[in-house]
Amino acid sequence: MLTATPIRPGAFSPRLCKRILVACLVFCAAGPTRCDNSFLVNAVPQNLNDFYQGLKDRAASCQHSLAGGFYSIDNGTNTTSYCTNDPHRPSIIYLSGDNGKLSNMDVDCDGVQGGSQDDGRCSLGRSPDYQDATAFQDIIQSYNVGISDLNTYVHPYVVFGNSGSRPGWRTFDPTDHGVRPLSIMAVVCPGNKMVYGVWGDTNGDDGDKPMVGEVSIALATACWGKNMTGDSGYDGMDVLYVAFTGEDAVPGKSGADWAAKDYDTFERSLQPLGDKLVQRMRAGAPGKKVTNLWVVAGGAIAGGLWLAL
Ligand SMILES: *[C@@H]1O[C@H](CO)[C@@H](O)[C@H](O)[C@H]1NC(C)=O
Ligand SMILES: *[C@@H]1O[C@H](CO)[C@@H](O)[C@H](O)[C@H]1NC(C)=O
Ligand SMILES: *[C@@H]1O[C@H](CO)[C@@H](O)[C@H](O)[C@H]1NC(C)=O
């Protein structure tokens, strides 16, 4: 906790300035930050980063495919699969393409809109495939917390799983493998960014192809900023989506601030459970150990010298 110390005029010494600056730098460096007036985003924990790099380096790639034949890019190839660490007892399910490719990030505007963060980026004109309900709206309503559905501007939700009844259409139902609706997911964006989301919607068969790699505008904004809109997402193929199996990945009615009025408040409420789930992931994937220890040590020494002066 911070206690405010009254500052007398004239007491604002260079040393105090330095302390305040150092406190800000430490705060900005230590995990969740919003020092640039952007949406809250986390640094990627080491074990998750090793896993992510392992997939990109193709050291690990898709460990076990549960279902393949999905598209991340409309005019791309159908080489994206739902993968797991263990086909018999999956603890995570993630999307992976071939040759070190992961997924892109399209924007989903479905569900409720409005609120203080609705700046029109998901307005009807900009999201032609808008649907007024997300897949687990009934469960949200059963929580009885004062919201009727997820709000794309507030809730960082991930569209995961593919349904559809058209002949030959590829489908995948994560619940067949133990992932529960509205459970926490971890999304890694390049540039050392991780956002906790919830599994909040599924891909249908309304388009030409079974697509993957879509999130609410809140989540896309956390990763990329306000240039994300209903019709313009991120095209790189280096975003990782991880779902966690089991009941303990579900925050439930009281484990998250569903009625939060803004993204940061909701995101912060997912943090404790999200951290536990990521820690639980075995760092085991045979990826390269990327260590930033030297950077940290160098920074600490430089900082120490500067403080001592
Ligand atoms: C990918 O598409 C090709 C042709 O469009 C098809 O022959 C193949 O079966 C598809 N692969 C999967 C895994 O669905
Ligand atoms: C198709 O994909 C290429 C990259 O492979 C991209 O440059 C092009 O804009 C895409 N076209 C459409 C219509 O999306
Ligand atoms: C969005 O804008 C940021 C900074 O303005 C830029 O770094 C990023 O590449 C842009 N992202 C996309 C997907 O256009």
C-alpha cells in the first residue's frame, strides 16, 4: 500500500524526484502495466514464453493434434490444428499451424456493446458479421451479476472451437476434451505481451471456411492498440491461444468481476487464477530456453550505481 506523505513547498528535492522516477520505472517493469495510457497487458511468464518460442522455432510445434484443417487467414491454407500436450489427459489445448506459424488475430464484436470504452470501433458498419449474442450468454445470465452478455469492449474473450453442420465442415468442440465454457485462456502476442481472456464464443459455419484466431476488441486493443477495429485485425501469424482444461480454470460467478465497467478492471480480476493456470503448465515443451537474466542483472547493476550516486 502507498501512503501519501504531504510534501511541503520547497521539500521537492532532486532526491525525491529520483525516488519517484525509480518507483515508476520499477512499477512499469514489474508485470501489469498501463504506463502509456493503453490497455492493461502482462509480460509473458518465463515458462509460457519458452513454450511460445518452442512452437515458433518448430522445436515443439503441434505436440498432438486433436483436429486439423482450420484456416487462420481467409485466403491462407487449412493447416491450423487444435493441439494438446497430452492426448489422454490434456491439460492445455492450443492452436498451432505448420512451419512455426501460429494464428493471427481477427476482431469479434459480438455480444453487448456500449459503456465508457465504446468508441465505435465495433459499430455495425465496421463488423459486417456482427451477432447480438455470444455462445455462452445463458451461463452469463445465470450468474445473475447484472449483465446480459459479454461486452466486446470490456471482456477480453476468445473465440475458440468450431461448430457447424454443413457437409464436410471441420468442427472441434473443446468441451469434448475438458475445456469448460467461460474458463480462462492465455493469449500471447509478440513483443512480450500476455493477456488473460475467457473462452467466450465459438466459430460458426456462417462463412466460407472454418476460421480460427478471433478475439473481442478489448483483447485485440490490449495487444495492438486502438488501430484494431471490427474489420481490421492483426495479420501476423505469431499469436498463441491457450485454453486450460478442468473445472478449476473456470472463475465462475464470483471469481471474476463480470460486471466491471472497463477492460482493465475485468482483466485484473482474472489475474490471480490466470497466474495459477500458467504456472501449472509444464515448462516441458522442448523449446529453447530464452533467458533475459543478463538484461535484468545489467539493469540492476546500472540502477544500483545510479541510486548510490
Ligand atoms: C485441406 O484442404 C484440402 C483441399 O482444399 C483438402 O483436400 C484437405 O483434406 C484439407 N485438409 C484437412 C486436414 O482438412
Ligand atoms: C491474400 O493473401 C495475401 C498474402 O498471402 C495478401 O497479401 C492478400 O492481400 C490476401 N488477399 C485477400 C483478398 O485477403
Ligand atoms: C497498430 O499501431 C501500433 C502503434 O501505433 C503499431 O506498432 C502496430 O504495428 C499497429 N498494428 C497493426 C496490426 O496495424
